[in-house]
Amino acid sequence: MMDEIVGRIADGSWSEAGQDDTALSLDTATRLSQGLKQRLGQSHAALKQIIRGDYSTYSTAVAESTSAQAMIAQLLQGVDDLEVMLGDEEHGIHARLRGAMQNEAHIRERLKSNTAILQSLRQLSGINGELQAMDRMIQDGELDRAAERAESIAGMIGAVEEIEGTRVRDVLEERVDLARMNIQENALHEFREIITVEVGGGLATLRVDMKRSERVAVLFTALQTVAGGDSARHMVAMRIVNAFIRPVLAATAISRDPDSTSEFSVQLDADGERTGASATCDVVLAAVEYASRSLKDRVWTDAALTEVSGLVLQRCYLQRIPETRAELGEFHAVVDTLTEFETALLARCAEPPPEPPIHRAAKQLDELFVERQCARALAQARVAAGSTDFAVAELTAHQQWSLAFVRDTVEAGDAQLAPAWAQAAEGLEDAVFPQCVVSRSAVDTVAAAYRLANEAAGCSEAGLAQQLMQAAWCVLDVYGALFLSQHRQQLRRVPALGWQFHNDCLYAAHHAAILDRVAPGAESRWAQVAAGFLGLGARHMDEHVAAEARELQSLVNLDAFYDAASEAEQGQLAQMRRRVELALAQLGTAMRPPRVTPHVYFRALGAYLDAVFGATIDGIVGVRDIGVDDSQVLSEHCRSVHALTSLFRLDAEVLGAYSSLAPAPRARGADACPALLDSDSEAEEPAAGRGGGAGRLAKRHCRLGDKLLQLADILEISRADILARRRAGLLAQFTADELAALVRALFADTRERALDIDELRRI
């Protein structure tokens, strides 16, 4: 009943009206209440127990759920990291997997490599044994076997790929190379013992040890194995060539010793007559035959035999090329002998050269002859230009160009005059070089140019003729350039040498101009050569005269023009005049005809006097105050200085020799420059003691002579006379400033003087 009541209370059905049919007493209600209370207490305890158990279960579930969530989060993070790693090509899982696979492959490769290295070490051990065996063979003299073993070892070393590029391989290869060198040196040493050469005491001996001749095959095999091809035989052959044949051919006279039987001996003589080509070829062929026979024909190579041919070519051909056409004709017999020798010599060649040296040179005989002539002429020009003896070839008379002159010049060089000159020489009767002093070197150089031009005229081949003509031009050009550059100081210090070089230039230009007319051509440079020497001579003359003129100007003492009337200054003027006269006399002696032609002498003397006159005029014009007495002294000094023009007076005999000569011919296109001669008017009034000729020449060659005399007059005349002469044009050489300065110095400062100065400036 309690349970029913409690149930009804619990579900609320107890309070519903009309449904409660049972009435309860107090006791019953009390009991029910107590029972209910007890039941509530039990229920409460049971509920608390249930709740406690459920809470514990809940707490455990929550903890487990939290742990699960953490694991899930970690798993999710791991998934994210895995996705990242899968996507990272460099550091992700793919890369790690590849690295692991590569490590595995590397380990396998290392294992394979170590296996190969182990195999290589076994091979190297075998190579080392072979090397030791090879060394024993070398020590035992088995050079041929040792050479074969060396090549075999080299192949074994190359087969070991694992040591490619390593120090081990380098050491092994060096060991093999050293063995080859030892084999080669030992073989050559034995050859030097078998084949001995002795040169000295006038005798050259080639000896082969016949007792050891069987050893030659072994040595050649060894050398051929280590050196390859014909190198071994070539080394032995070149020893015979260099040690025996070359010294024999270097001797002047050679002859085979008839007493030698077991050896080959040649008598040498450095002072005897030079052995001819035929005898020389016989000796060389006999030496080659002796070596071939003694060494069983295993020694000579094609290159060595060609070298022997070249040595004979040098001795008997190139060193003996003739210098004249006559000798050249005789030399053809020598060339035939040499070609026959070369044919016999090179018959021993396995493959003779297609064009042996002597045969090739024989075809080029004309070219070599021309080259030798050109080279010899150029060498002579260089020597002549560098000579310091300055030998003189004074022309005692005017040099008339003629065919006989050319013939004498050509025949002096042991040559024959070319027939073409006869026709070319027509119309050159006016080609005269006046008498003067020229150097021997210039005459010889011009003669060399004529000889080359003569060879060119007689040469049938146009190319060789042009080569000879070019050499002729160069001979003169080289001489002119080198002479001036090497002797400039001597020419400056010694006036006579300076004028001699000037004459040399004109002499070369004169003959170059003639050759331009005799041997013209589209490519001819004779006109340029002639113009070049004319210009060189003119420049040298101008420089020489200018330098001497400066020296003369320095002798003019300007201080002596101040207070000239004093006794001290008059002495200074007289001393200055004597110094100038002495210097001019010395310069005149260095160039007095016939050292140079009169025209050259007059031109230079006029320049020297103008230098003195100009310094004197400038010095006097520069004086600010000239007294009456001073003006008289200065006027007399001017006239005494002008009297130096008497140096223009030359003997009638000297001038008479030049009076009939016309100016020298010029080359086609030559530039205008000083001629050797002016005209026969230079012989005017030549008689000694008569001054008319000297005065006329002074007026002609001295620009300032009249000005100096006019200055002497100005120092003595009045202002009115100065003004009158200025109006008449007699003082045209003076500038207005110069006349004004002289008037201020000579006359007192007055109004009339100022008016006269103004008038002088206006005229």
C-alpha cells in the first residue's frame, strides 16, 4: 500500500478529485509519512550513490574524451604535416625517400668501386713486377727486350682506368719515360763507342768498331721501339753529320787520306787553296758510303741525307755564287757537278724529296745571283756611310758623263757594259758635274748604283731587272740617310766636312738625274732619288750656313757701339772687326773653290756677310744717343766691315774653269733647289787685284751690303739729306721706325726733328 501511495504521490494522481476512494487515518498517515520519509532518505542516499557513480563515470568519460580529442588534434596535425611533407620536394618525405635510395645506391657503388680498386691493386702489383724485370734487362744490356717491355708496361698502365688522373698513374708513367730515356741514352752511348769521330790536328777521322757491328741491330731495334719510326736512325746519322761531315765541309781545303783503310780519314787545311766542288762531293759521297757499309746500310735516313745535301749546297753553291756575269757562265759547270752529286746521294733515300735543295737552287741561280748582287751593294753602302775616315775623291776636272765613264765604272766591278746603254746614252752630252771635292764613299756608292743599273739593263727577265733597279735606288737612299745620321756632329764641327757632304748629295742627285734619263720607266724612282738628294743637300747647306751665321753674329759686340768715339770702344770695334774677318777667312778656306763650286761659295759667303752686316746695323740702330764724334767712328766702322766683301774676289784661273758650264741636268719632276752652277756671269771681272767683279758679286749675294753703306752715310749726313734720300727711294731697305730711331739718336730734340720724323713715317 505504501508503494502505491508513494507512486500516486509521485505521479500526482493522489490529488486528483474523485479518484481518492480511500480515507486515511492519522496513524496510517503518520506511518505513511515516516515510511515515506524513510523511503525518501533511502532514495536520496541511493540517488547520491547513483549520482556519485554516474559522476565518476562522467569524469572518466570526459577525461577520456579530452584525451581522445587531443589525440585527434595531434592526428590531424600529423595529417597536415604529412600533407606538407608530401608537397615539399626539397625536404619532404619524397626527398628523404630519394636520399635513402641514393644512399643505398652509393653504398652499392662504393662496394663496386672498392672491388675494382682491389682488382687495380692486383694489376698495379703486376705492373711493379714488370718494371723490376725491365730494370734488370736494362742493367743486363738487353735493350731491345727492355724497350719492348717498356711499351708493354705503358699499355698496362693505360688499361687501369681506376688510376686515371691520379698521382699513382703520373708516377708510373714517369717511371716508364725514365726507362725509355735510359734505354735511349744507353743505346746512343754504345753507338758513340762503336762510331767514333776525331777532329783535330788537321785531320778528321770517322771510325766504326767492326767487332761490335752485330750489336748495331739490337741498338737500332731498341731506339726504334722507344723513339719510333726513323728517329733512332736519324739520331745516329745526324751524329755523323754534325760531328764529322760538318767540320770537314767547314775546312778550306779537304782531301781523303789515302793511307786509311779500316777507318775514314780526311785531311783538313784552313790556309790552303779552297777545294773545288767536284773533289768535295767525292769526299762526302765516300764518307756516306763508308758509314753505310760499316753499319750494314741501316744508318742513313732521308732527312739526314737531305741535310748533307744542304751542307754541300751551302759550301759549294751559296757561298760561291759569282759576282759577275762572266763568272756566272763558268759557274754552270759547278752547278751540273752538284746536281749529279745530289742525285747519287739521294738515291739512298726510301722516298727522295720531290725537289731536293741543290736541284731547287740550280733553278734559282739567276735569282740568287741577283739577290747576292743587291745584298752586296747594300752592305757596301752601309759600310761606306758608316766610315769615319772621310776619304776625299777630289775631282781634278769637270766630270763629263759619257759611255766611256759608265764602261769604266762597270768594268771596275769586273762586269761588262750592257749593250742597251749605247742607245740610251745618246743626247747626254750636257750632263757635266763641275769640279769640286766629294767623298770617296759617295763616288763608290754611285758606282755601285751604276753597276746594279747596268745589270738591270742586261737582264732579260723583267722581274729580276726591276729587283736590281730597286736595289740601285735603295743603295743611294741608304747611303744618304745613314751618313747624315751617323756623322751629323762631325759635319757640324768641321765646316770642310759639311761642305763635302753637300757636294756628295749633289753628286748623287746629278747621277740619279742622268739615270732617270737613261733608264726611264713607269715605275722608275730615279726622279724621286734625285729630288731627295737635292733637297737633302739644300737643307744641309741651309742648316750649316745658319749655324755658322749665328756664330758670326755672336762675334758682334753690341756694347762697343755705345760711346764709340772713346779710345777703349774704338779698340773694341777694331778687335771685333779682326775677329769677324778671321772667322770669315776660316770659313772661306773650308769652302773656297774648287772645294765647292763658285756659285755655292758665293751664296754661302753672302749669307755669312749678311749675318755680320745685319748684326752691325741692328746694333747701331739700337743706340739711343750718338754723338758727332761717335757717328764718325761708327760710319768708318760700317765701311770697314763692308770692305769684307773683298772675299768675293777669286783668282781668274779658278773662275775661268767654271765660266763655260751650264747648270746640271735635273731629273723629271725634281723639285726646284740650289743648282751647282748659276751662270757664266760669276766669272765676271775675275782678274786678281781688280775689285769690280767682287763688288758686283757682293751686290748680287749680299742683301744687306747696300743697307750697311747707306747706314754709314746716314751717320754723316744731315736730317735734310736723310729726308731727301728717303723721298728719292734710296733708303727703301730701312723701315720708318729704324730711320726715326737713327734721327732721334743723331740729332737734338727739336720741333723740326719731330716734324722730320713725322715726314719720314708718312713717306
